[in-house]
Amino acid sequence: MKVYPPTTGAAKSWRPAWLAACGLLATALGLAVIDSPASAYPDTNANLPDLNTAFRKEAPKILKELNARGYKNVGVLKFQVKVNTRKATMHSARLNQQMATRLENALILANKPSSPVGVTRNASTAAQAKSRSATFLDQKGRAQLFNFSYPLAWGKTSTKVDAFLTGIVQLDSHADIAHVAVHVFDKKNTAKPEMVAHFKAKLTSSLVAESGQRFVVKKRQAVDPSGNPTTTDDPTIPENPTTTTPVDNDLAKVLSFKMYYDGMEVALKPGSGGNFECDPPPLTTKKIIYKVQSSQRVGMVLFVNGLNTLKMARADSGDVQQHYRWILEPGKEYTIGGFYPSFEKVYPFRVIPESEAATNPGDLGPEDKWGLIELTIFKDAGGGGGATNTDPPSDSNLQNPSPDPGTGGTAPDLELRSLQTALAKVNKTKPRNLMVPDKAGEQGTKVEEVTFNGVILGGYSITYFKKGSGGGTGGGGTTNPDPEP
């Protein structure tokens, strides 16, 4: 195995040699679709900020509105995600929660330490743990959300909130624009959430990767802010996600990714949410492996249940371009059989039922990512750095819910000023079984260094397990029997 050592702001890349190991793959909102009022940003994609920058710009205006309404503490709930003209969904890989986390962190950074508006952390997860009927899908559910206390993003206290923020992001892959609307509702207005912000951001390859869509990146002609001709990365998404599309064919030409349960290949099928879907592993499964082969030299970031299979970092700890990646040489087949916490060892996959995961999550990633496999593919831009990436990682890591404060403590223990400093630095029901790290079955491996300068080429996600439901909608609509707040 080979590794590209991490540096500040750079991706971390590994190459697997023959890895023979195995183990658990641990992964509708009643608001209107985005209106199109006048935006603070022009319509030209080249002039738009990235999403994190746009959130930072809008946060002071949102805080001003919250203060004007007299709110002392607010919670932020997951966002809906709408891709082109498809129905909005609450199940779009990591993006639903990371939109909420971005808003939380933008509000925290914009807060005045002398008189802050309290911002809670992960309100959707906290509410769902207390009541399945507490949801913002309907007025009754929205009212129930106010019965609970929620952990503040800083300090060690929990509080009831005066209002909730949520919203919807629409990914327009034709114009390469992300439209964002932020809504608010309070105890007195649970009937109809009100829009408090609407803005646009550039639709980057990283953002599409967060949504779990099947996509490929192509170059297209564009005009820069000065009016000069240029090229830009154009993430292309299937128009009809339930069929095999040219996007899928383009991805298949570059990378073959196959899953095996006890030697039997697992069939993948296109899902209505723009992902792939497959059956979960039977509880009796003894060995799970992935076999990958590429037609050109590529890097591959592989998340399972919201954890990177390399070093086991949470997917939401940084932009996908800042994560460790496997380096695949053309024409060689590699076997990935678990999670690799270090250069010398691997935890094989093992299978556990959902009930065990709920009571003992251990090394599983964020709960809303259980049952989700995510791949992002990077093409080799050459060691000299001649190729340019028009979608570089954002300067701020707003999607990280637990930034490293660099003080030996953890984010929840910090006071507001310290948290702001940390954020500024980074910014018939089928069996529902999960693939998780099997530490008891630890095996040896070896990693060596390799140079890789990559830019995003494409990616997709695979849903092998739908948390808490017998099937749900797979991200295609709002009829999931287990709605999330």
C-alpha cells in the first residue's frame, strides 16, 4: 500500500496493494420548493461564491432577523435537497445534515460573544432520539419539537429553543448553481414556516459529491468575473436516475467497483434518488470485500457509514478533497476488505443488526449515514500541478460539527469564543444489517508513500440499508414511513 502524506489544505492519498481482509458496512418536508426572488448574487455561475462563503455572507443578516424577533436560542434542522426537477428529499447522502451544520457554524461565527443567540447542535438527531412523531413535516410535529431541550453548540448545557431554522437547497446542474432558501418557525407560527433568506452559490463537484448523486465532471466554456473566456468544471447528473444513463457509462469506463458477500457479487441498481441501491448483507455473512479496478490512474475517497475507510475520519470532518484517498493504478484489481485505522492494520468488515448498532454504535459514523457507501473519484492531474481544479476546497469548513480546537479539549466543551476560533481555522422488510469494523479480527497490512495530484472526476453513493424502515423511498420523495425532523 502507498500513502501520500497529509499537508495543510492538501488531500491525503493512499494506494492499496493486494488487500485481503473483510467485515460491517456501517447509512419531506412540508415546505414549498424554492421561490426565485431577487438574489444578492448575479446569475452568472462564474461570479458566485462557494456554498460556505455564501453562508458566511448571509449569516449576519439571518442573525439580525432572529434578534429582531426576540429569539434567544434557536435550533437548526436538516435541509431538504432537490436535484434539478426531481422531488425534494430528506435522504440525499450527507448533504441534508451538512447543510444544517453549515448554517449552525455560520451563525456561530457571526455571533457576538457579549450577547449571543444560542445555537444548538444536531437538533434533528436530538429530536428524533426523543420522539419519532416530532417532525417538521406537519404542524403537529413542528409543535412537538418545542417540548424538548437541545444541546448548545458550545459549553455543556442544553436548552429549549424559541425557534427552528431549516430550509431547502436545489442543485441545478444545468446552470451549475445551488439555490438555498432558509425558513424559520416558532411556537406561535407552526402552521407555515417563513423564508428569512434566499441566496445562490456555485454548484461545485464537492457539493454534488455530498449529495450522493451519480455524477461525472466535464469541462465547459465559461466567462470569468472580468468577462474573459475560461473553462469551468461542470458536474453532470443523470436526468432519469432510475435507468442506466450516459453518466453511469462514463463512470464505468473509468472505475469498476464490485461488492461481494461471502464470494457472491452484489447487484447494484439505479435508485430514484440518483444513487445506487443494493441488498444489505445477511446477518450470517462472514466475509465482505470490495474489488476495484480503474482504466487510468485515479484516487478514490471511500466512505462507509459516514467514515473514511482510510484512517476512519468522519466524512463531515472536511471537504472531500481534504480526505485520505486510495490511489489505483490502471489495469490492476485491488481488494478493500475493511477499515484501515493506520498504515499497518485493517479492521475487517463484520455484520451486525440495526438493534445492536443503536445500543452500541462504537466506531459507526453519523447515525443518519448508516447504510451508505460513498465514492468520489479523482483523476490524476500530473505531479507538476499543470492541471487546474476550478472547484478547490473551500477556505472554511462549515460542514464540520466538531472542529479540532487545538487545545486538547473537544468542541462541545468550548466556550463561544474558542469555538469561533476553531471554526475559523477549518471550516417485506429486508434485514437491516450493517457493515462495521471488526476490531477483534484485526489484520496486518502495509502502506507506502506515493505522489498524487488529483482533481474530482466523478462519484456516486450506494444505499445498502435504510435506517429504521423497511424500504422507504430511497431519497425520491416524502413518503418515507420514518420521517426525520
